[in-house]
Amino acid sequence: MTEDKFLKLFRAHIFDAHGTQDAAANHWGVSGNLVSLIVRGLRPPSERMLRDAGYKRSVARTVTYKKAKS
């Protein structure tokens, strides 16, 4: 799943399960500002937040090579 798709689903989870970003922040023991940064894609969610939303993080590294011009 792309990060954009995940963030849409994560925002939906926040409002469905907690009502507001501030309520979600209180539930997770973090600041409302941090939750705002997360839903805007500027910071990654914590493992606790992911578990609460029913997700796991998986990171894949892609390496590509191109022919160098001489």
C-alpha cells in the first residue's frame, strides 16, 4: 500500500475510533502536534499507533543501476 493510501486510512481510523486528533493523541500519550505531523506525512506513526489502527510497517529498499555515460 502506498503511503498516501495508508495516511487516508489512518486519518479515517483516527476519526472513527477516537473522534478527533486530540482524543487520539491523548489515547496514545503524545501531543496533538505530533498526530498532526503524522497525518500530514511528515513523521512516521509509532508502533503503538499502527497496532491501534491494525497495521504493521514494512520497509522495502529498492536499488537501481544505470549505465554511466563515458
